[in-house]
Amino acid sequence: YHWYTLAAEKRMLDSPRLGAVFCNSNMVKEEVRRHFGLAEAKLRVIYSGVDLVAFHPDLRRTWRGRKRGELGIADAAMVFLFVGSGFRRKGLPQLLRALGGVRDAHLVVVGADKDLPRLRRAAEQAKLSGRVHFTGGQDDVKPWYGMADCFVLPSLYDPFPNAALEAMACGLPLITSLQCGAAEFVESGVEGYVCRDPLDVVELARCLNLAAAPGQAQRMGAAARSKVEPYGLAGMAQRLTRLYADLLQTKS
């Protein structure tokens, strides 16, 4: 199947009819350029859009106390949030290990994955079960953004996860890796932190501790919201429309 997929991609990208390839991050753009040798002019970066009304810092007012109460987490506690499936690719195993180096912080894991039982046991063996909360898959993730202080996604590889944009739109700083396209939205210490190596547990723990410093998550969260405000759904639609108009003009 993978050989078939690679061959189909190559046929498409080698086609003389190809007008453009739009990529959802510069990381993906560079990968396509490097692996397929496409001209720079054919590669367009159009970031995904986010619903800036549905995903908003005001979610904190409704959900912070309610969801923390359900999980037995104090209002003053530092809460990191992980959202997604594909736990191993998105870096959850090393995040659990890194949490052991962050005093009193909690981690909420939202998502379903076949590795969930194994990682739950790993948290128990590391004596973290009182600070790690697995919610399973959720139909609506907005309440979980509203109850958290910081979003963490130390992915081994991720083109540009929608969850990162949603979290930032909700006023959460982002801790991620250079192997995640969302790192392009983060200047370390401003909108969050970027780990160079997603497998470096010590570096990840350092970033978690920096984010847990008094007032730091709130300050970076405000910057994160400002960073994504130009990337609403209407703006994404306009950028796509301009790309299609340019391609039609070129063909004519």
C-alpha cells in the first residue's frame, strides 16, 4: 500500500498538468521540494484556518472550574493538555516521562488510541496516576481547552495539527517540536516553546517547567491568541480563492 501511495504521489507531482501544490506548513513545503524536486513557484503555503469564535479564551470562564472539579484538580494547579490520537507519533510517551520532572503539574490526555492501556500502566508505574488524567475520545474538545493552562504536542512528525491552532485560539501557549509544522507559529518564550528533539525528555521537561512559572502561561497564551487571529476560516478561504484565481489566469 505504501509503495502504491508513493508511486501515485510521484505520478501526480511529475505531471506536466500540475499547476501548484499547496502545503499547510513551510516544513511540508520543504519536504515536497526536497523529495520531488518541484520548482519553488509551484509550492504555496496556505495554513489551515481555525474558527476564532468557537475556539476562544472565553471558554475558560465556562469550563475551567467545572472540568477541573470533575477530575479533582485544584484551580491553582498547572494543567498541561494533550489532544489527539496516534499517541506514539505525537509524543505522548516522552511527555509522560517529562512530566515526572515537573512538580505538582497535571496532564490531561484527550484521545483514543490502542496504546492507551499501556500508557496508563506506565503512568501508574511512574507514580503519576494522580497527576495524569486520560479522558478517552471526546466529541467536543472545547471544554478541555477551556480547563487547561498550556497545550503540549511534542510530535515526532506532524504536518500541522488543527488541535494546535484550536488551542492557541483558546489562549493556550503551545509546546511542540521542530518536527511539527505548528512550530512555525511559536517563538520560544513568546507563544510557547519549541523543543529541537522531540525524544529529548530532559529538554521537554525544561520547557514544561518554564511554562509552569507563575504568570508565564497566561502571558504566552495571550500572545498565542494574537498569533492565530489572522488565520480564521474566512482568511483561509480568501487565500485559497486567490490561489485558484491565479491558476485559472495562468491557464487562460
